Amino acid sequence: MNKAAAFLARKFANYGLKPLNGSSYLQLFSYPVNTFPGEMQVRINKKWLTPGKDFIVSPASRAVHATGKLVEEDSTHFIDETNRIIVSLQDKLTWSVAAKPTDHTVIEVDRKSLSDAPKTISVNIDNKFIPDFKAANVCASVKGTTQPDSVIVISAHYDHLGGMGANCYFPGANDNASGTSLLLGLAKYYAVNPQPYTMAFICFAGEEAGLKGSKYFIDNPLIPLKNIRFLLNLDLEGTGDEGITVVNATEFPKEFDRLNEVNNKNKYVAKINARGKAANSDHYWFSEKGVPAFFIYTLGGIKAYHDVFDKAKTLPLNEYEDLFKLIIGFNKKLMK
């Protein structure tokens, strides 16, 4: 994540954007997180399983080095009570982030990777709890030409899930390199096309750990929240053949009508679905503070999500340019 933050800061500097706080692109903060930097070995019924593809551990799992027998609790759960291990059979492996470890270990296994019910298990799993994981929001702006105290914010989270063991990595192409990439494209455009309003760009850290970066920002704002005319949060922007969904559409119907006006005129995306309030990305804390905000995400295409298959080479980005134009047109209407 630190490498990504440095990359984003360099991009903002190269484009000519100014740090939002006047001195640094980075807004530093920290949060607790459970990580898995070491051993990640699981053998069930004498078969070694591949991390990420055959199994994942619960993000709140503790370290365990043990061999034991599994007792069936039901058709999908098998327990080694002695070593406090739970094996759960799943149709899809979906990983996440936990703030701290618990007193047991949960191993979720793709049921297709086993030919028989789990009976025996051997594990070598290391975890490392970090109470003050160092992170940073990356923030920049282009000053408005006539109304600089009115601000439109474009946001996207640049963190993902990191690694599960030394050899298993979750790329996060759609979630959310896609949104971060779209944000950078907009930043580059507005740097050479200044608008009447100030255009601010915030790349949040810690979204996957529970919207940590956006919460820190609204508690420690680098611009007055009352000055924000609107915030557009970009997350999961890599597909779009089935259109887009707008969270908070029902909360801000006038702005949603304007978005549809732009799309109806230019036919950028196939469909714009309206969704209500939801705490599912970094827009949430802003709208809770009274800042008008949309969260836009694309629909259709690949189904990779919070897994090792969310890779850049499989991401179509088929509506990337249309989303770019839609956002440009929407922002123009906001400034009228």
C-alpha cells in the first residue's frame, strides 16, 4: 500500500495538481489489522491445497501449527476441536480484512478441490497482528477559476487485501485499481482544463478494513465539508456492459436526474440503476455528515471479487471511456 501511495503522489505531482493540505499529498493515519505474512500451508485428507485457489483463511484467524482429525458438524462444517480449527466448504472463496485475530482459525475450502469429506488436517499458518498499521490518504486538487471555495470531490480507494502467506497475492484489479485509474484520468484532464469549482481528488486507504481512510478524512478534513458541492466515489469500474448502479440515487434525486439527462442525451452507458443509501464504500461517511455523494459501480462482465482472480489482464474496462465522459458531463451540470 505504501508503494501505491507513493505512485499516486508522483502522478498527482506530474500532472501539476497541488497537495490538498498545501504541503504534502499524504494524509497519514493508522489502524489495527491482522495480517498473514508467513507460513500458509494446509493439507486435508493428505492433499496439499493451494492458498487463494483452493482455500482461504478467515481474516480474523490466529496462527496455528498442528495436525488433527476433523469431526463433521454439518454438511459444510468440520471441526478439529483440539486445535480450534474450523473447516468450511464454500462454492466461492471471498476474502476480507479483520482488525484483530480471534482465538480460533477458520479455513474456507473450495468444495471442488476435495473429492471426499474432510477427515484429517495438517496446517502451518502464521499471522501477525499490527496494532498501528501505517497508512495514508493521497489527496490533491485543481483550484477553481471563479468559485474556488466550491468543491467537487472525486474519490476512490486504492487499497485491497494484500497477501495471504508469502506466495498468495490478491491483485484487486476491479476492486479498486479500476476506480483509482479512472480517478487519475480525471485528475489529468482537469489539471489542463480547470473548472469554475475546485476539483479535489482523494485516494483512500483502509477501505477494505472498514472505510478507515474516509472516516479519518471526515474527522480530520483537509477542506471544509460544507464547501463540498458533491462527491463522486468510484469503486468497481472495470466492467459495465450491463450499465451502472448509483448508490444514494434516491437520497439525491435532483442530481440523479442530472446524471440521467447527460446519459440520455449521449447514450454513454446502457442503463443507470438507482439504489438507496448503503454503507458499502467511502462515500458513506460523507453523506452521513450531510455531504451530497454518489457511489458509482459498473455491472456485468467478470465475477471475480475479493479473490485471486481479480487480475488486470481479465478486466475488460469496456465502459471506461464512456464513464469518463459521463462524469465530465455530470460535473458540468453540477457547476451550473
